[in-house]
Amino acid sequence: MQIRSRLAPTPSGFLHLGNGVNFLHIWLLVRQAGGVLKLRIDDLDGDRCRPEYIEDIFRQLDWLGLDWDEGPSGPDDFSRYHSQRLRMERYREVLEGLRQRARLFACTCSRKEIQRRSPDGLYPGTCRHLTHRSGASHTLRIRVEPDAVLEVASQTIDLCRELGDFVVWRRDDRPAYQLASLVDDLDDRINLIVRGEDLRISTGAQLYLAAKLGRDELARTSFIHHPLLFGPDGRKLSKSDDALSLAALRVRGETPRPVYRAVARQLAINPAEIASLADLLAALPGC
């Protein structure tokens, strides 16, 4: 079976070093296997998605030397033909299928209310008795069964304890990340997904949704969760924390070598021997 994977940046901030490392992981694995790589930009995050962030994605992928086989060629092509916002009817179609197969409920709780009632941040089940839309602003959540224990890349995820009843449709009438990402991966026939370790629980949530939809092909997908990069304060790099951006490195006149070497360290390759993307690809085991 031919490998199919994707780069899936979110235009909610300027790409940082951690994003670059993730993209390189994916690109290297796909190119080594002779697979197909798609660029998919996840732009459903409302007001946080801005044109300058979309432009930044293309600039930094070019700077890193990464290419792709499917997807938009630039910002204009993306906006006209590839935006997730053009797929709303498809997401609604899958939501309806999920509604028929699983136990969804409307939830009017705000994040502040949930944090006040639940010290661990997990949804406390306040609105579980609601089964359909009311006139109030709400999200749609899926009831996670107590026995929802999944194997995700050789680790056990107790979805009920670690995530709880999660959101599948947002109060702004758009699909939540878990649903949109799942639908896109299924429609694009993605069979290799490479994510940071922090998204392992999201992988569990999407496997759970796929099972409820009767889409067992996701269970046959290969998942890789790589280590995260952390800043000087010990926290993981994040766009919302103004983490060091790839654009800042580029403006300073730096080459992408620091990103290549960060990936080399994670892949147990001697970073001192890596000066280019070609060096990194050649140093992969099996090359």
C-alpha cells in the first residue's frame, strides 16, 4: 500500500520551531517511502486564522525546502479551492451520520463553568440529559462510554478518564477539530499520521469517532507521536506564547540548519553531520 500523509498547519499564528520539526518528520518519512504528501491547512479556527498566517505557511515551507504532491500551490489557490470552510456541507453530512450512530447531546456550558465545576478540566457531564438542539447557544458533545479504552501507538488511552465527553460541533456552528481532522483524513485516504506527543489523546478521540461511524480504516492507519520541543521556561513551544517563529530565524538571515539538526537529534542522527535537507534524508536508516 502506498503511503499517504499530510502536513496540516493551522494559520492561527506564525509557524515556530516545533512546527518545522513536525513537518520535517512527515516529509522525511513520506519521501523515504516514495509516498504521497498533501498540504492541508486547517483554517476553521474562526477569528484566529488570518491571511498573514496563511502566507507564512507557504513562506516557511519554501524556506525549509519542503514540497508536497497534493493541495494548494499558494495562498490564493488555498482560499479559492482548498479551504476547510468550503467543506462545511461534508462536515454536516458526517455529523448527521454520527448523530444517528452515537449519543450526541447539546451542551450550553462555557469553559469557565467547566473549570469551576471540574478541577481537572474534564467535562463533568452537566448537560448529558440534553439530546437535541435548543434555541440557546451550545456545542454538541459525544457521550464517551466508560469502557472507551484504546491502544494508540502502543500506549493505552482511557478516553473517558483522559478526555471525557468531548466536543464534536462548536457553538459557532462549525465542526470541532476532532471531527474536521477525522473527516479530512478519511476523505484524503491518509494512512500515516505524524503528530506531537501532546496530540496522542486527540488520536484516541478520532479513533473513537471513526469506530462510531463504522470507518475501520482509521484503525489501520500508522500513527507516530514524536517528542515535543520546549522553550527556555520548560514549556512546550506554542504559537499563543509567541514561541520563536521560523520567520524570525529567516529574517535574521539564518538557514534552516537548526531545524534540520533538531530533527536529527530526535531521530538519533548525529546533528553535527547535518548541514542540509539532503544530508538529513540520506542519514535516515535504510537510505
